[in-house]
Amino acid sequence: MKVFENDITFDFSPIQTLSALHRKYPNPFATHVYSVDTIDRSIDPDTGILRSERLIGVQQGAPKWITKLFHLPPTAYVREVVFVDPSNTSATMMSVNLSLAQYVSCLELINYLPSPSNPSVTEFKQRALLISGFPTRMIARRIEQASLDRFKSNAGIGKKGFEWVLQGGDQASLPRPTLD
């Protein structure tokens, strides 16, 4: 079992950050993400919490030795569930890989919260647990380490991509109204 932890402060207000969550993909940095399908979106009438469930398709970035050994397909899918709580200006995101779970499971938890020391910025707390149930421990450890290395790399890419969205990069190509 491997654990990944990542804490970041985004210099954007929690409201701005939360409003950008569902626009994170596509972005020019996360080229491994090729599809995002919303499966369900609902608002709890009692709490006002928005729940979104999405299926994210990604191109495999597995090391070549893993791809060859297990005859892996080029695509994989991740289930993501996000809870946005407007009363606390916070969000919780959970994800799990659906593909290749027989080799390695990645359970991810992310929290977006107003910073206690500066409520005008957003704290991002990411935790991931990578577990291989492969019967041979030596191979399981190598799979977990390769998965952790890939996860670390993708976390850096994810930060750049989300900052691009927060800075309005995803809005740049939208048509602008003209004044006549």
C-alpha cells in the first residue's frame, strides 16, 4: 500500500474555486483526460448540497512493462463524486478507478476549504491510497510504486490545469458579445 498526500493553497476565493470545479476538464495540461460524462447531478433540498457524479475517461500512462505484462487497454475509467456545500463554501471530491482495479485500486479524497488563516484563498487537501492485490508481493509493490509515481506526476499536471481554469483560460475561446 502506498499513500499520496498533497496540500496546496490556491490564490483564488473559495467561491471562485468551487464554481470552477466542474470546468476542470478539458484543459491543455491534462491531455490524458479525453472524456468527462456527467452521470448524475442533484441538489439535496434540505442541505443545498450539490452532488455530481461523473465518469472520466483517461489515456493509460502505465509504464510499458506493466502494459505489456497485463495486456492493458489504452483507456481507463474513473468514477468521481463531488459534493459542493455552499453553506460552508467547501467541496469534497472522491474518486476511484473502475478500470484495472484487479491490479491496483486508487482511492482518492480531495477537500476544498476556505483557509482558516485567510478565508479569501482556498486550501486543497488531496489524499490517495494505492493498493495492489496482485498475488505476488514483489510485483504488487512494483505496481503500487509505479502507480504512485504516475499519480504524483498527474497531481502536478492537475494543479497547472486547474490554475489555468481558475485564471479564465477555459473561457478565452468563448464568443464575446459585441456592442453595436
